[in-house]
Amino acid sequence: AGTSIRHLASGNSPFGDKSAVPHHRRTRADAGREAVVSSITVQRSNYQTTGEFNCQGMNSISVATSGSATISVFGSPKILAAPPQYGTEGKTTMLQFNVTGLPAPFVEWLYPKSAKLEGRVSKDSDGYLKITSLEPSDAGLYQVTVRNRFGADHAIIV
């Protein structure tokens, strides 16, 4: 009976652009039966090439799904957006940015020398900088640096 192999992707896997190429080879299994060994190669990966992959074998008698694998794409962090931030004197503000990168990057901040932030600044779980009781001297350029084991990026937030 003819056998075909199909790779099924779920999640965000953009395989419509032929970035994943299946490979098949025939071999002999137990008792002289033929078996097909199948693999898949992802040629161009990015952060959207994530998800679970299943292999499904079919012949004229049955369909069988065997094995699954999860792909995670690791890479250096990249700050995608760091828009200007505004605040009101005496209020609290958050300096925010959007970043990609896996593993999740470590975040560092550099403040303007004029800012006297002692006791009024903290970093939340996303790395955003929270400044309480804003003062006019807090205005200026703030630099955010993100880094992981694959690289680093930085941006200036006004």
C-alpha cells in the first residue's frame, strides 16, 4: 500500500512560504516490513516560527499521528518601539517600550544626571521604569538597554 507523510503545524507557524521542508526516507523495520522515517527542516526561522509540530502517516488502511515537537526560536533582543513619554508634576509615570527576544532580556536603565530619583524609581516585572512624584528635574533623556546571551539593543526615551 502507498504511504504518505504529512507534517501538521499549529500555533504561529508560517509554512505557507515554504520555509519548512519535509524529508522522508524508506527503511526496513521489524520482520522485513518497510518503514518511513520522516523529519522536517525549518530553513528561515523567526519569532513567529513557534508552535507544535505533528507528523501524520497515512496509507490505504489507516491514518496515524506519531510524535510531536515544539519549536522555540531564540535570538537577540530588539526594541521595536520606545515612544516619547509624558507625565504630570506630582503624579506617577511609566516609561514603556516594546521588545522581542528569547530568552527574555534583562533590562537596564540610565537616567539623566539632573533627575534626583532616589526613592522614587522602580522597575516592574516587564522592565518598565516607574517614577513617582514627578518633578521638573526628572525631564530628560532616559536610555533603556535590553540584553540576553544572544545580544543587546538600546533606545533613548524622552
